[in-house]
Amino acid sequence: MVSGTCWMKVPSAIRFSLTGKPQKWVGGKDIILYIIGMIGVDGACYQSMELIGEGIKHLSMDDRFTMANMTVEAGAKNGIFPVDDVTVRYIKQRAAKEYAVYKADEDAEYRNSYHIDLSAIRPTVALPHLPENIRAIDEIGDIRIDQVVIGSCTNGRTEDMRITAQILKGRKTAKGMRLIIIPATQNIYLTALKEGWIETFIRAGAVVSTPTCGPCLGGHMGILAKGEKTVATTNRNFVGRMGHPESEIYLASPAVAAATAIAGRIVNPEDVEGGL
Amino acid sequence: MKIRGTAFKYGDNVDTDVIIPARHLNSSDHEELSKHCMEDIDKCFSDKVKEGDFIVAGSNFGCGSSREHAPIAIKAAGISCVIAYSFARIFYRNAINIGLPILECKEAVKNIDYGDELYNLNLQRANYQ
């Protein structure tokens, strides 16, 4: 930076063609965990991940942000989606300047191509201590959880707050459970306030924080003690990241996280809907 | 520049949270960071490491956070070079930007064990004995 220049290494690209419609309670987090599980935490090392296909029309901007955010956990330089109606609607609400739309060349070269059927993906959880260590919710077994964190740059967006409120509404967290909810920005916080979601969170037994990275990297709030287990909607579950080196982090979507806060163990949101 | 030292060997996916745990990031003092380098996977590291030593590891070394503290802690600990199968992208860039030598060499990783003495590592010629 002293020289005013920055060196750039052009990445090769990997293409992920998404088809089908995701099941209920399956969102961007489940899909990206599934992809990381498939290619591994260095599967896209210093490469660009392009996510294309008719399936993306089912993904909201918030889903896409979560996925792009976590392509880094597969080693990628970036994760990009083509611009479609969903993107344009989003940009029109926000762009303060003229914008240009770029798309991949017709004859672009890809190091690798994968096909993913979104309709086959179940709510997905990454077990300690790597984001690639994934299991479908149905294969999790009985894992008791001490703390749930919903928020972060990965999953603290408006839609994440809405889904969390939907699941927590009229319910209470399990005995002994610490539920921490962190809207990612002041704007999202305000939306949650106006929509009444903050009240839903607090009545369910949650602690709501001002936007912060906080517990994601063991910074502050909800630092895990020895032997404690957390479900977090954050992006990494490395040894000691959220506290004691002998604590455990399970990565999941806000839906699975909120359901887990109620059940006290990792569960499918469907189970909470049906009544525990 | 020829370097000699002892190898500290680790496995795949050594992440930035174990290279320098976030609980120590409230300091940006290089020496303070170096005292906690690798402590969550190798408690003896900071006691044993001396100027010129090496870290040798598997694939995807430095995955995780973008924290520059990770290569800074390694460099401040006296490590002369990290040799790995491969490096995670952000660590790779940070290491170059802060001036920590890194080397991708599968053969070296395969043949070096924890505690091995390495000598005559020549970074200009990128060979070793």
C-alpha cells in the first residue's frame, strides 16, 4: 500500500450449475455447506466459484450473500452469481450511481464443473472442527447444545431475522440454553425492531445484541467454556475459535439454529413446527 | 541467504485461529503475538522455537480469517520459512505482503519430520538439504 499499487493474481474458475427448488427450511447456508462438504475446505483454493443455473431463481439476495460469503471457506477468492431479476430488483432499491452488468464469456474456460440438485439438499450442519465436515440433519443424532448464536456477516441479514422470528414466535428456549441474536447491521436491527421480531426474540428468551462480530471469533459475548457446544450461523468452526480449545462449534442455518435453541439439541425446524 | 533451523511439523488445514487465537488479538505487539503462536495445537511451540526455525505443514496452511496477525506472529516467533503442500489464499497474500517467506514443496513436506534439522535452505534457489 505504501507504493499505491496492489498485486493481483488472476484466479481460475470453477462452475457450479444449480438446478431444482430447495426444500422448505433449506436456504443459502445449507447449500453452501453442502458444496464445501463436496469439494473440501481447499477445494477452490485461490479460485473463483461461479454459481449459475435455473436453480438460482429460487435464491434470495440474502441466500446468495451467505453463499458468496462462505465460498471463502472452500478456499475461494470469491463467489459470484450472474445478474438476474432478483439482483436487479435489489440494486434498483440501493444503487446511488449508474451501474454496469457484467457476465461470464460464452466461451469462458472452467477448471471444473459441478452440477447440484437443490431439491436433494437437506438442512445441513457442519460438525467440529472444519466447515467441510457436514451431515444432513437426519444423520446428526442426539447432540445437546449449550448455546446458539444467530447472526454474523454470514447469517445476520433481514431474511435470517425473519426466519428466526418465525420459528421462535410463541415458543421458549430450552432450559439452560443461551440464545444470542445479532442483527448484522443497524438497518437490519431497525427492520427487526419495526417488524416486532426483537420482541419475539426477547420473549423467547434470547439476548439481542447490537451488530458485532462478537462471539464468532471468540471476541466477546458467549465465549465458550471447556466442553461446551454451540450451534452458530457463523462461517468457521475451527478448534478454539469461539472460546476454549475443547469447546465445539456446529455450523448451521438460522432455521436449524433457532429450532435447536428451542429443543436444546440439534433438530430439524420441521420438528419444532410439529411440536416437540 | 542460507538458513538453518529445526522443523516444527503439522498436518493439513492449519487455520489462523490456531496460528494466533483471537483472544490474543487485542494486542498488535509482534512479540506479544509470537508468545501465543500455535498455542492451541502445540503448547511447546513458543518455548522451543528459535531464530531460523521452520514450520512444515500439509495442504491449505493458514485457512480461515484474514487476520494479518497470523503471518506476523509466525515471523515474530523467528520462523525463517513456512514450507507446505499448499497455502490458503489470504494467508498466502498476507505472508508475501508482510515479508514472511513461504514455500510450496511437496517433496520437502513428505521427507521432513517434526524436530528434523534443516540446513542450507536457499530461498533464492529454492532448494534445501
